[in-house]
Amino acid sequence: MILCSRRPVRRRVTLCTTADALTPYRGPVPWAAFARHTGIVERLAAACPVTRTSPNAKPIHDILHRFLLPALVDGRRFAHVERLREDSTITTLFDLSGVVGDYTIKRLFASIAELAGAA
């Protein structure tokens, strides 16, 4: 599937099939279009109760995308985040500043207080 635009239409995402191999993992391309269209990851990042202050810290936006992507490609463990690091199109598709590993995701969620995460 690939995002197709036959005519400029606001607030509508049209998905079309293609025989082209866009990425080794098929789920990210339509998810990228959906996420960009709805702004769901940006809203989740804005609502995250964690403030990243280190100059080396990856943006919460990037970490959330890396957390959600393995679910699309049948990842069942945090270790499956690592196999997505091999696909260079992921960084471009999701406008990520860089690649984060599974420990970065674990540290983000560990830093969220239980009551703040329940809200």
C-alpha cells in the first residue's frame, strides 16, 4: 500500500495498492500516512508527562514512533525494535531525528510516574 493522491483533498487519506517494494516491512507505509494525517503521535508526545532535558536525549516523538512500529510488523518483544533499525526508510517515513533502541523506550516508560501515566 502507498499513499496516493489523485486530486488534492483535505482531510482524506486514500490508500492504493502497488507492486513496488517500498520497505521490507509492509505496515509502516500506511501507518506513516495515517499518523501524519491524524497527528496522533504528536498529540501523545505533547501529553507525555516526561520532560527530556539532556542535549543527547531523543525527542519523545521519535521514541513513541519506535514503540508503536514493532506492533505493526508483528513484534512481540522490545528486542524487535532492533530489527527496524536496519530499515533506513523508517527514519525518512516518520521524520525521525535518529534511531532509538529498546533501552531508550524502556527508560522513557520507566520515568513516567504510575499516576501520571493513568491520566
